[in-house]
Amino acid sequence: MSDNNIKPSNRATQVESFKVMDVLRRANQLEAEGRTIYHCEVGQPESGAPKTVAQAAVTALTGDANQSRLGYTDAFGLVELREKIAEHYKEKYSLPADKEVGADRIVVTTGSSGGFLLAFTACFDAGDVIAVASSGYPCYRNIGGALGLELANVPINEEFKLTANELRKEVDERKASGKKRIRGVILSSPSNPTGAMLSVTELKDMCELCEKKASGFSLTRSTTVSVMTKKRQLPCHLVDPINTLQQNMFINAPTISQTAAIQCWEPETIAELETHVAKYRKSREFILKQLDSISEIKSIAPADGGFYVYIDLGEELVCRERDWEV
Ligand SMILES: Cc1ncc(COP(=O)(O)O)c(C=O)c1O
């Protein structure tokens, strides 16, 4: 059979590339050719894993039979890790007994990207409309597109946020023009790329709007994707579908990562991570101060919750062509 007979699916050819990764690929090529590259493209921590976590990964890989952990775990992840995550939620958010999230509602996924794939597949059917922020993490759109979801692009407000006000406007406009109703909304706080965070009141307003029948969708199907090794808090009725999807799509999140993540709550780990946060805080303050002195910059997102900064350069400074291609 010739290679030409293997045609890519429409969904594969229609999905947009993740531009950050295009830039990274080109930067890596140039680096391999001997050019000096300062990587500003991918938003990722520059500090490595805390020592305790790294050591646990080494032990899981090279330890003796009692210590090494290389096989599969439950599809939902190691019970010990999920119990620690449940405990973390309880303590960090001072949850009352009736609001506690049990370990049985936590699934450890392969990155939050794996979490989105599971959550979108479990919550929506092809043809469903999901609302996304006009300036948001691009893969929400692209994963949604690959799954056959339709997108409602909701413009963010002056504070770089998607709040209930913007969503309500979109819902009303769609209703008035007879468009399909929105089935779900994808929110991230802090947002990437803007770094803006929703306040407690803004989150409550959003939940209230989503719970109203008239808005056409309901947050009763909400899931939380949190970034750590990534953990998700599942509504009870999604537990079985997500279990089945995870079994089939990923089997389980990497066992070594899960084993290492158990160390995340050790006092030594927390102390080390706090030094990383302090360092990022200092860098962010420095960058924001420097940017403030550049007159061409029209406005800067608040960067409340990120270690990245989102800037409005205005039309005239935007490079529309692939000028970065050397
Ligand atoms: C909002 C958001 N979601 C998801 C991801 C991807 O995360 P992961 O590496 O956990 O898949 C990123 C990465 O930058 C992100 O900013």
C-alpha cells in the first residue's frame, strides 16, 4: 500500500497547530544548528523538581524490588496520592464535612491536557457548543475542535477576564439570533495567557448564571482540572465515565510521576517550593516595572496569578507574518 492511501482524517487536518510549539520547534532547530537561543516561548517553570520529589522518582526507577514502582496503577491513580490530594483540598479550602471531596472523586491525569481530553469527552457530545474566552489557552479550542465541538468565542473584558457579564451577553445574543445554545463554559483562573484571576464573587456569579436553566447549560457537570501532577475533582455522576475513558485512552498517569508526587506535601518539599515562588514573584515585579517604562505598550494584563505577562502592543506593532522564520 502506498503512503498516499493513508489519508489523514478531516479532524486532524482541520485542527490548528499550537503556535507556541511551532515556535519551540523552530527555536530547537536553530539551537541544534549552533545558534544561541533565549527561550521565551513556552511558559514553564525554570526551577527543576524539588529534591524530595526527584529522589522519589529515582528510587521508583532504580530502587530494589520493595521500592521500585514501575507497573500500572489503577486508572484513577495511586490511592495514597489521591488521598493526599483529597486532604489537601480539605485543608487548603477549609471545606466543611458536607463539601469534602473524597479520594474516590479524584483522578490523576497525564498533565492537565490529558484531563481536558477526558473532561471534554465525558461532558460533551460532537456538535455541542462550548464557550471559551477570546484570549485563552489555545488548546481548549483545538482539543474541542478535534472532538467535533463548536465554539462560542466570548470576548474578554477590559480586565482581561471572561466573567458572567460577558457570558450572559453571549447567551442572550445567541438566543436572539436563534443560534444553538451553549452547553458548557471553559474557565481558567489564573488564565493563560493573561494571568488574570477571577475573584470569589466573579466565580459565584458565573456559577449562578450556569445553574440557571434559562442560560441553557448547567455547571452540574463541572469538573475542576488543577495543576500539580494534575488532579481533578469529579462530580459523582462523572466518576464511572471518566474511569472508563481513562482506562481506554491512557490506562493511567505515569507511575513514576505519581510516586514522586506523593512527596509534594512533605515540609521539606513545601519549603523548597516556597523559595521558587519567591523567585518568580521577584522576577515578575522586575519585568512589570520595566514594561511600565515602555511607552508603546498600550496595556498590560494584571498578571495576578501567572509568571507570564500578557501585553497589548496595538495593531501597528503586531507581527502578522511568520517573520520569526529565519
Ligand atoms: C491554562 C493551561 N492549561 C493547560 C496547560 C497544559 O498543561 P499540561 O502540561 O499540564 O498538560 C497549560 C500549559 O501552559 C496552561 O497554561
